[in-house]
Amino acid sequence: MGAEITTPSSCQRLPCRPNSGSNATATFLEPSSLAAHPQLGNKTPKPSREDEYIWGPSSNGRFSIKSATWLQYDHLHKYNQSKLIYKLWNLNVQPKIKIFGWLLLRGRLKTRDRLSKFGIINDNSCPLCNRDNETADHLFGYCDFTKEVWRLANINTSVDWEEGYLKVFEELFLLQPYNADLFAKTITLCWQVWKTRNNVIFITASANPMSVVMSVEVIMKSFDDFNTISRDSTASGFIIRDHDARPVIAATKYVGNSTTPVAEATALRDSLITAKDKGFTRLEVEGDSKLVINAVNGIVTPPWRLLKLIEDIRTIATSFSQISFKHIYREANFIADAIANLGHEAMSPLFWSDKVPSEASRALLFDVVNIGCPRGFFL
Ligand SMILES: [Zn+2]
């Protein structure tokens, strides 16, 4: 038997049904009619049984120390996982590496143990060592291949990777004094291990721990180069010299508010156009932006800000019979640096034919007399 209660129209608490309005009604059922209710089935409270407390975390409903320990660990683990994910999103790494790291920290990467659980594959073996089953803990922790990566990259080897990568991350990045660069490097290494593992599986590439470490150094350096803040005032500068190292053209111009790599790529493009106009057919190009040189050489994918400039450079490069692009350190590129510095104050582009400006002449003299220049040297 049902009881119908009409709610007074002044009461604002009644949510109920979409058409409730001010005259809405709510229907309550008496316990005796619950069993007959089609949506509630036949389960009814047993009046003969006393109420009792039940411990949810254990399967039999009884409290145990073991289940309490697991409960505490699970809460702590989830708390630490959240803290690591928060730190991950603030790292200075590429967005795609953050997405990868997020999947890794959430345990959502499609490792072979998970795929076999879903019945997608039968082979669980780790493609990097062929010794153990591929789990995330194995792949990013105690796989022989990955352990060698940790050793070569100088990641703290005193931690016990057998405990699983999350425990190690907790120890390295939560319990010890936080080092964001180390966290960025570790996540990028994991990403490169994952890429290497995928290449072994899908294109049967060979895996080498040293190439993983070196690739990560290039990736991180390129990203740092691109984020180098020099947005207040940038100027590009270049010098073209003949095979006897005599200056043919030197030029500089103000680029404006931009990043250093954009200024470097602008200088490179302008220098190629000038060299082409001057009738050069063979060129050796040296630049001190590793990101720009690597992007032109196809070693790294250019960031979107550089994309158009890099395309221009590659297109113009095809008009030379011989051309190469080489990275040199800034200390060895001091002539172009000295010329570029003049561009900051220039209202319009500056050109010098068959000579360099007096501000760069000392640098030119030094460069002609000395072959090469040690890192850290400045005029
Ligand atoms: Zn392995």
C-alpha cells in the first residue's frame, strides 16, 4: 500500500520529477510493499537478524591488520600518484612526453601483460631483453636494457628498481629534495625506452641503451634552446666567407620580439638567399643553434614557430650543388655573434661587402689566426 504526500507549494526542497512544479508529489513505499516493487526485487531486510558492523576492505567482512595495511598503502599510493602527476604537468618537457608520463603514472600504457589480459596478444615476453614478461614495472625498472639506460644516464642507481618504477619515483621525486630537471630527464628517458620498444616490435629495429641516452640529451637540449627566452629584442647576423676565409658579405637585421632559434633560422635563411645571389654553388654552413641545424638536417621535428623558416631553408638549399649544415658552439661562432649584436640598434638591415664592421674585425682576425676555439672562450 502506498502513501502519497503532497508537498506544500512554499517548500523549495522537493526536487523530484521534471514536471514537479509547486504542486509536486513524492511517493514513499512502506517496507511491506518493497518486495513487491518491480524495481527493487525480492531482497528485503531480515528483521530477525541483529545489525552488525562489516569491514569493507576484507572479503569476509571481518577486520584484519593485513587489509588495513593495504588500505593505508592504497590511499598513500594514490596520494603520491596525484602529487607526481601534478609535478609532471609542470615539467619543462614536450606536451607529448607529458601525455606519455601521465599514462605511465596512471598505469595505463598498453604493455604486453595488459594486452594479453584483454586477449589481444599471446606473447608476453619483453622485446628488449627477451628474458621476462613485459610489465610496466619490468620495462621501466628492472629490465636489463633499461637498467643499462639508468646507469649510462647517471640516474640514481642506488634505488631498488625491483620495487617498481612508481615506488622509485616516489623515493626520487617526493621523498628526496625535489629536482625538476632530474624528473624531466627520467620521464623523457622512459618515453625514449617506450619508443625504442615500439620500434623493436613494429619495425624490427635494433635497441641500444646508449642511443636512448643520447637521443634524450638531444631532445632536452633542443627543447631548452627553443624555450630560451630572448623575446625582448633579437637580431640575426651572418657572415659569408670564401674558401680562403675572406669575408664576402656580412649582414645583420633586427628581428624583433622573438625567440633565439627564430632569429638563428632567419639569419640562416637570409644567408642562403644572399649566397645564392652572389653565385655561390657550394656551401658549408655553420650555426650555433643546435635546434635549427638539427631541424634542417631532419634530426628533430621543427617546432611550429620554426616550421615555415625551416621549409624555406630546405627549399633554397636544393639550389646549391653542394651544401652541408653543421652545428658549432656559440663560442666558436663569435664573428657572426658580434655582427648580430649590431642589429639590435639597427633601424634597417645592415650589409658589409668584402669586409666586416670594425666591431667584428677583432673577432675575424682572431678566427683567421687561430683554428678552432675552446668551449668557454670569449673575446
Ligand atoms: Zn626486458
